[in-house]
Amino acid sequence: MSSRPNGPRSVRASRADAKTKKRPSASPRRPSRSIQRQRRSVAPEERKVLVFNKPYDVLSQFTDGQGRQTLADFIDVKDVYAAGRLDRDSEGLMVLTNDGILQAKLTQPKSKAEKTYWVQVDGAPSDEELEPLRRGVTLKDGPTLPAKVRIMEEPSHLWPRTPPVRFRANIPTTWLAITIMEGRNRQVRRMTAHIGYPTLRLIRYSMGDITLGDLQPGQWQDLQR
């Protein structure tokens, strides 16, 4: 008498065999075209590097569907891209370029390009109260790298902000120079709030060895000319 294979056990065995079979290794994913473009270098004669002083309330992009001011309201140069963004309520240095290597150098953390901000805070922090920023503070998205922080005089020839900063009566304000090597969302504002001194005004002054110089809000300069 012939015997029949046990149905349920055969099904379990086939499933087990399927699990032990090795799946074909996936082919490495190629970077998207946008990433490839950002990493691309350009010939020296085609290189564009623009330095722009972004005014308050301007988006750090070229298009917007809500009628707000963008980079396109000030810059008519084609095929340049921002090396790092600035929040709408922040001011100062933006670097726009068609050189993907420079863009990566200024924005990727592994390049350790320093970015310095002039920061007006509400109140008068002591040097001791600023020390946590120099050691690194823990924000909701993790600890920050140590920052360089010093109290400074109000920058000379500083342009007035439109609209003006709202001050609290009888409460002093303090200007700080804060240098970081990261670029998290609203990082400097969150750092000063963490130690109890909210940011009232934030101006990026330098990225790497590129500085704002004496550019006024809305002005830009081509460093290649």
C-alpha cells in the first residue's frame, strides 16, 4: 500500500525551504539626477558663485505658489542653486552656485565648514550661561556639536530690519557671535532658547571663508567677476 505525503507538513516544509533560499542581491541604488547635479563640478570658465544678502521675510528659493518674495525677486542668474537655506525670518549670507563640489563643501557636515551667525537675544546672558552651548546641548533631535560663542558689540553699520524687532520694555538685548558646523532646522534659535535666551534677530555672516562683506539687504555679488 502506497503512502501519501502529509499535506500540512509538506506545506510547512515548502514554506521553510522558501525562507532559506537566498534572495538575489539588490543592485546598488544610483543617486538621483538632482543629487548627481549637486555633486557635479564645472569648468572654471563656467563656474558661478553668487553672494547674496537675503532680506527678512524672503524665501530662500526661486519659486513660491503663494505670492511671497523669493530669490527670483532679486537674482536673475540662471542655473544657480542655494548652498544651504536660511529661514524666512532670518537674514544675511546666502551662497548660490552651479558648482556641486562647492555646494557640498559648504553644506555637508563631514566637510566641517564653519558657519557664523550674528544673533540678537532677549536678555543679557553671562559668559557662564553661554558655556553649555560651547560644550553642546541636547535638543529634541539630539545633541549638538560644540559651538564657538562670544558676546559681541552690535555690528557696525547694521541695517534696520523691516519690520523692526519687537523689544520688551526694560529688558536688555545682547548680540552674540555663534559659529557652528551643522545645519539643522532652526538650530541656532533652538540653541539659544534652550538656555533661556530666545533669539530676536538672526543674521548669517559667513560660510567657510565666504563672508557677507558690506552687502546690503537685497544686494548680490558674483565672486567670479
